[in-house]
Amino acid sequence: MNKRKQFILVIAVLLVAFCSFVYLKKQFFSSSKPKEETIKKTLVFDSSLKDITLTKDGRYVLVSPKDVNWQSNDLRMSRNYVVSTFTTYEHFYAKKNTLPSGKLVKFDIITYDLRKKNFDEKRIDLKKAVEEYDSDYGLRDDGAIQEVGSSFYFEGKDYVRISVSKRKNLEEKKRLVLNLENGKLTELSEAMEEVLLAQNSFPSLSRTNLDDILYFNGFSDLNDLGYINDKKENKIGQDINFSHEFPDLVKRLKKNRITEILYRRGLVSPADYYEDLRHWFAPVGQDKLDIIAKDYETNEETPLNNYQEFIDWSKAEAKKAQESINANRKKEAN
């Protein structure tokens, strides 16, 4: 074999050896891991309503959702509008057991006009409304669930409170209100905030005998009255004024799985609502229920015969709870 052929053979052997080394290194010695696939999920939260009923006196409205998985905290009530929401998020999961990143795709405010015969539904594109108001600000777009604030009635107009964040600094926020008539945003004034709080301040009835009566009749209370229709165990008693005076509303409650009974802000005050609850859930023939609050530590009972007594008791209980928390923190610190 001449020298030229020998040289070519050596080069070929070296080339094969080098390629084999590179291949084996990738197979057995490479520290790089295969790229994990990103999973995208679309989450839809639809709080639209299928059934709206006004009471005969027009002071309260009963609403039921289309979706049984509906969250009642997506529902708001002003004077003339019931307000719900429709939102869509895209969530991206890069790895198992890690928090997803997210993107808010759509956020609609849905209004139902109680002044119209068929409670006309209208949708307001909240993302667009914020963009038109101030393009430097936006709704939360970091995967956290965006919620709207309370609704209220102020100087002849219906509003819902909205919180927005600066796009370049999410900690920098603005408190705005959405006009439910024209879909325009304005800043929340001090006068507006005062009215908003006055129309929506209704503390929990927990640890009162009224809370027990509500529970045993299938209701729950927050700012509004909720009812879940358990067909196996329909609990609305016939021995309370509500059943005796409003048999049509009892039938309406039994028709749907979930119902909220909302008081119309600016038409019914929290004090009015408190007195109505006292009447509705009193025994048949008794005008008002004697509401009693109980301290389970001391067994002390406190009569709450009007809204102001209820508010004073609630504030005192909140103060005691905060003092207890502060005392426990002090102990832990020491």
C-alpha cells in the first residue's frame, strides 16, 4: 500500500473515531436534560345569570346563575343593575408542581338592568375601558384572579369599584369606578367611597341566634342572603314569616340550585336589611326576632335589637379578636 492510501486510511479511521466519541458523549455524559413541554390551559369563569326575579315591592332581587360552579363573590348589586363577570385566562405550566404563569385574555362586566322588562343584559369590555382611560394602567395580567369591588349608587348613577395597576409596576395602583350606564371609568372620590362603604357595610351574623336560624333554613349570610337548594333535604321551614308571607318566593328558591337574595343599594340600607331579616326569620305571627349574640368563652349573651347595637357589638368583637392576635404574636416573639 502506498503512502497516499495509508494517509487516507488513517484520516478515515480518525474521523470515524471522533464521530463515535461525540455520539457516545451526548448519549451518556451530556448534562443537558430534554426540554420540558409547556402546557397551556384556558380557564373560563362565567358568572352570568339565568333567572332574575324582583320582589313585589321592588326592594330585593333574587338571582340564580347559569353555572352551578358559580362563585357568589363575582356578583354585585347597585340600585338599578345586577353586576356579574365573564373572564378568560390562559395559564402556562412549564414544570410539574410549579405555579403557572398566566395571561388575562378577556374580562367582561355583565350588567342586568332592573328597570327594563326583561332585565336587558349588556357587556362592558373592561380591558378596553381601562386602556381607553389610561394606557399606562391595566388589569392584573400576572396570573392572579382579578375581581371587581362593591357596587353602589351615588348621585343618581350606578357604579362598581375597580382596581388597576401600572403596567411597569404592579404595586402602583389606582382605585377607579366604572359607570354602569355608559361604561366609562373615573377615579374613586372620597365622597363616593363614603357612600360605597355605607351601602355595603353589613358585618357577619356569626355567633348570633339569627345565624343559626338561617343555617337551619338552608340560608347563609354575608352582605347578601344566599340559598342552596338541596333537593334531598329542602330546609325552608313553614314556621317563619318568610315562608308564610312569600310562598311565591319559596317556590322560586326551590326552582334553582343556587339563589342569592340581594338588597338594592341606595334603595335599601344595611339597617333596613337587618330589620327585614329580623322580620322574615321570626316565628309566624311575631313581628321581629329578638337577636341574641353569644360569647362562647364566657357564655355572655348580648341582645342586638337594632342595627346600631349590631354594629357596635361587631366592632367590639373585631377589636377583641385583634387584641388576641397581637397578644399571641407577642408571646411567640418572646
